[in-house]
Amino acid sequence: MCTSSSHASFTSLSAYIGGSYPHIYRRILRQKCCNYFKKSCFLNIAEQFLLTKLPHRGKIENMRLPKYIFIITLLLASLSLACSAEARVIDEHIYLVPAGNVDKKAVEAIRKALPAGLPMSVNIEISPQEKVLESAYDPSRQQYNAETILNDISRRTRLYSANESALVIVDVDLYSPGLNFVFGLSDAAKVMGIISLARLKNEFYGGKPDNKLFLERVIKEAVHELGHAWGLSHCSDKKCVMYFSNSLPDTDRKRNTFCHDCKKMLLVRYGAPLFKTSLPVLK
């Protein structure tokens, strides 16, 4: 029967299995996590299989891993995880919470398009519509305080799992004290964020409507605020979705996905590799 191993076993496999023989040798057979990795039936099988295929160490520096070994090793890894009694599936469950006068079609479009910008498998659910707290409105600025709205809605939003998060969607102009405006705001302690659709529309600046560009901007800001809710800070990579958008051109310039470094930081939250489909991950 297969025995369970640590998260490090599958992390090491997913990160380095596509490399050359020296990578396999150093990463799998020499790393500290190997002590835990050897406890699984996968390593007992894969290690022997790989070692039988390893040529003399003096000849392996420029050799690449044959595709059939790569495929067989992944199949063995999947089998090991699937037969573990302690395996669980990691999916992020995201609640989209429309608040105030928000176009339902826009929220549905966000629900359908959002998974493309995320590196893990997600389940997205649209929650019942909330009201925007009137006391959050500042007449002198003609804007709403983003933190006030987020705090109010968070009191009525219950997240029961470590893999649940929520994103509030409003169509009013938001601000945060000390800033002229914000596209959104997040609270990692609550695992919640809020985004505004208002400034993401060309019409806000007197331009012509562009629904395609509008949706692209919304997805970028949604992924950005979810990243903050999951503990990520701003990124210095101007193409990364976690780059701080000081203006709309900043948003238009960046991608809707996390850069490599930000994806690595998400491993801290999940303690496991991220996949676009549900996979069993050992506890």
C-alpha cells in the first residue's frame, strides 16, 4: 500500500522533473526533502527506475531526460498521490459579491473569464447582491471609502475554509485615505478584496465604450486584489498582475497573470504546487 509523503516530494517533482539528469540526481536524490520523499512508494519505484537509466556521472552533464521517462515518472507520482488515504483536493473557492447597482451581465462575464488569470483550479460562485453602505460616501470627494464598504460587507460574508476568498464588485468611484482614488483594495486578514468597475470604463474619461478592453481591465484588477487577499504584495515586474497600477495605462500594460516569483510566493499559502485542474495533494 502507498504511504503518504510530505508536500516537498511532489513540489520537487513538479519543479524539476523536466530538467536534465543532473537536475534529477541533485534535486531528487540529494536534497533534504529526499528523506521524506523516500517514504512514499513513488520514490521507491521511480528512484530505482531513474538510477537504472542514469549513465556514468561524468557523461550526464549535457544529456536531457527522455520523454518516456518524464511521462512514466509523472504517472507514478499521480498514482502515489491518488492511492494515499490522506490525499485531499485543493481548489480555491471564490465568492463574487456584487454590491449596489452593478450590471449582472458584467458580473457573470467576470465569473467566466476570471479563471484564465489564476494559476490554480477555482470554483467561482456569485453571492446574493449586497447594498453599498451610504455612510461610506464622502460628499466632498464624491467618492466612496473602499475600506468602509469592505468592512461592512465582510461582517455578513462567512468564509468557512482556508481555501475560500471573496471579491466585492461595485460600480462606484472608490478612494482610500491618502490616495486620490483606488481601483480596488484588499484585506489579507479577511481574505477579501473589493474592486470598482467605474474607472475601468472608457466612458468614465469621456471615451467610447470598449467592452473587450473593459473586461480585460476588470480581470487584471480582480486577480490583483485576490493576490493581495492571498498575502501577495506589489511586484516590481511591470508585466506582472501584482504591479501597482497608478493609472489606467499601468493596468493596460501588465498581464492578467502572476509572474514566476509571485507564483512561488503563493506556494506559501497552499504548501503545494498549483495546477489548473484539481489534483490530490498530500496533507
